[in-house]
Amino acid sequence: MNIMHCSRLATVAMTTVVLSCTTAFAADLLQIIPAPRKMAIGEGEFACKGDVAAQAKFESDASLPKEGYRLSVAKDGIKVVSSDDAGRFYALETLKQLAEKDGKDGEKVRCVEIEDSPRYSWRGFHLDECRHFFGKETVKSILDLMARYKLNRFHWHLTEDQGWRLDVPGYPELVKYGAVRSASPRHGAKAYAGSKEDADKLNGVKYGPYYYTEADLKEIVAYAAERHIQVVPEIELPGHVYAALAAYPQFACRPENLASREPRLVWGIEKDVLCLGNDEAIKFMENVLDWVCKVFPGDVVHIGGDECPQVRWQSCPKCQERIKKEGLGDHHGLQPWITRHFVKFLADRGKRTIGWDEYLLGDIPKSAIGMSWREHRSGGAGHELVSGAAAATRGHDVVMTPCSYCYLDYTQGLKEDPFLYIGGKVTLERCYSFDPCAGVPDDAKAHILGGQGNNWTEYTWNEYDLAWKAWPRMLALSEVFWLGEAKPGFADFKKRAAAQRSWLVRHGVNCAPVE
């Protein structure tokens, strides 16, 4: 499947004009997203002869910021100066964008001087492929668009209660049982927290098996790397593991609950989680993560850590024995204990651990990165301890992705919208108003790595549905993550977003209206 109805996009990143411009030609420059930090428009034009990027000359300057660049377009030539390959890449993508006019490739580029660099190092796009699976070609299309808009982290949610999407050597039953459902919620049915036997909410249609082979994963990782995008795999633990337990019930506290040998059929959270008193269950996760570290060369691995019910641990003899052996006090000590275990396990393999904000509860090493999804809403007991601002104050690096600004499965507030959403409301303007450092003390802001847009797919069935929900809201977030507090106002952005929508639609992307 492919978000685009055309051949693979040539990768194109972007930049725009922060300065006001009076000429008609300058108005075309204002179509670029995200906007560059500095731009001066000169006199005259450079005549393109074929691929404009191939006509640039390059220099290095180690004093420039990471991923930053200077781009000079004169009548007699084009010069790119950068401190690293990523900066050169973004400069060329900006150049390609400058050559576009009315959504099409132009024959001339206005003479300009641009100096640009990102505010945040983590500029992410998250995709859940467990509730619904999209496939390799759609993922590549997403990576193309990420490159175009200077997004550099692809957070790939690959394991869940509803599906396991990795063909892990030595564990064939993960895809035999975990990658297929006998049924799913009917299209349009709000089957979120009902029982697995609630047949009136299910479609009765087999879903899968859908999964990625090791060769698929390596192909996608390489494709992303060519676009200066790091793939961040997510392997959920100790909760959201029902699909894995369907394959290997012996790793649950109550194996008898997994007699059906299939993942959760409706959405929501399962009470059956990884048995933390079972050494073999922990060894299983170690083996999976050891393999993940070899397949994904990036320096960060996501281990989930969110929404883990602890009721099974309370009555599990093995878990109770673990609590006594490790001096954990009660069942509340089990999740911090397993988090510390895997932070060290991954560190020994050269990886930093990242997880949803709940996993920072307890005495967790400062090397662990938090991903704050509840930052701007009231949370349950202990929420104040795990908010992104609090975690940054304690010395943790944090990626901000609050649901109230960054969840793209929330309704967009459009006048007309044919698609189904999980709930909530995150408008385009709401996305653009996001400030990752809001509420963070000045002395802790350096710990805010950036943010990302999250595409959860309970109610996203295919690539057209996905594109409609992601774009143009990801345009807004891309500018937020690139410029931070220096971004122009929403009215300025909205004009450029409308122009970008024309480009996206022309290239087969099912982009929602700019409203």
C-alpha cells in the first residue's frame, strides 16, 4: 500500500521565509514549510538546467550547528555550506522546494541567502502498525514526506495487545499467532473496551497474518537512513503484550487465559501482562531486544511502559516471590524494577532506552528518556511525578508528545470529515500552537529533545485514512519542531499550508483541507 498514487517521491525537505516579502516572486518562497530561521531575498534568478540540486557546490564549516546549513543562490551558481551530511541534505531539499512554483517544478530559482538550523533534535512521526497494518510501501512513502518536512525520527510501534509485527528468529509462533486476528472491530463500530466475545462489534473477517521479516526491516532502516531519519522501534513491556502472550502463554501469570491463542480482538488494554516473576518470560524479552538491537542501528530503543495493569501481579505466586527476593515492597515495585533491568540491558548494547511517561515512576537511571503523552491533561495518581516537565527537572531527557496537541487520531474539527476518530479534538491551529518547552523551568529546557506527532490506528484502516489524519497537521508540527518559539504566526503558516496541500494532493497524498 502507498500513501501516494504515484511513483516513489524524490525526497525533498523544506524551508521557508520568516521575513516579509513584497515581490510576487517572493510570495512563492512563502509556500515553504518549515520556515528557515533567516532568509534574505536578492536580485535576479538562477536558471535551472535539469536537476537543480545537482548544480550546487559544497563547502564544510564545522562552526555551523548540527543539521544546520547556509544556502546561497546567485545568478551564476548555488553554494551549500554545512557542518554535516544532514545539513547538506536539508539544504538540497530546501533548494528543491525553492524551485517549485504552484506545486510544480520551476525553471528558475530566486536569488536568496538562507541560514537555517533546527530548534529540536527529535522531530518525529509515530506510526502504530499493530491495530492496523500498512506495509512497506506505505512506510516508505511516509519516510519520503518526513524527509521533505525535515522530520528525523520514525517511531515505529510494532508490538501490542492487538498484534505483533516482527518475525523474530527462534520465536516462530510470534507471527503464527500474534500477527493474525480472527476478527476486528467493524468499520465504524466503537468497539474499544468491550469483551473479546462481543460479536456484534466484530466483523468476523480474518486480519493477517501481517508482519515484517528481518529483510523488510533492514530495507526500511536503510531507506530511512538515506533520508537522515532514524528508525526508533517500540517493543512494549511489561504491558500491551497480549499478542506475544497469545503466541507463548507460558510467559503470562495466568496461561489459561490465553487458551484462544490469538491477540486481543477489540481495542483497549488487556489485564494479562508479562509475568515478571518468570525468569523465562524476562529471557524471552531479552532475546527479542537483543535481536532488535542488531536490526535497528540507531542509538535509541523504545520499551513502551505505559498503561500496564498490575492486578495479575498481585495474585501471582511467582511475582510475589520476585517482590520478596528483590525487596520491592509490593506489586508497585515490579515495573520500576523491570525498567531498570532493561535500561541496563540496552545500555550494555550501546542503546539508550525511551518509554512513555509512566515508565519513569520509581528510581530510574537518568539515561532513560521519557516520552510525555499526558503532559497537558490531568493524570492519575502519580502523574505529577512523571510529567515531561518534572522528568526534565530531575535530569531526564524528554520527548514531548502530549495527546492534547500531538495525537493525530483525535478529530480535526473539519467542516466535513468522512473518517472516524477515537475522540478528542486537535485542530490544525492547536497543533501549531504547541510549545514543547511550555511549563519547563529554564534550567531544564536543555533536556527537552523535541516532539512528535502520534498516529494511533484503532480507527485508521488504510493509507488514505492515515494520510488524511496526518496531513496537514504534521506540517504544523514539523514547523513547531524545527523553529520552536521562533515560528511565525498561524495566519502566515496557514497560507503556506494551503500551498503545500496543493503539492501533496498533486503527488497523490490524501491530505485533509487546511481549515
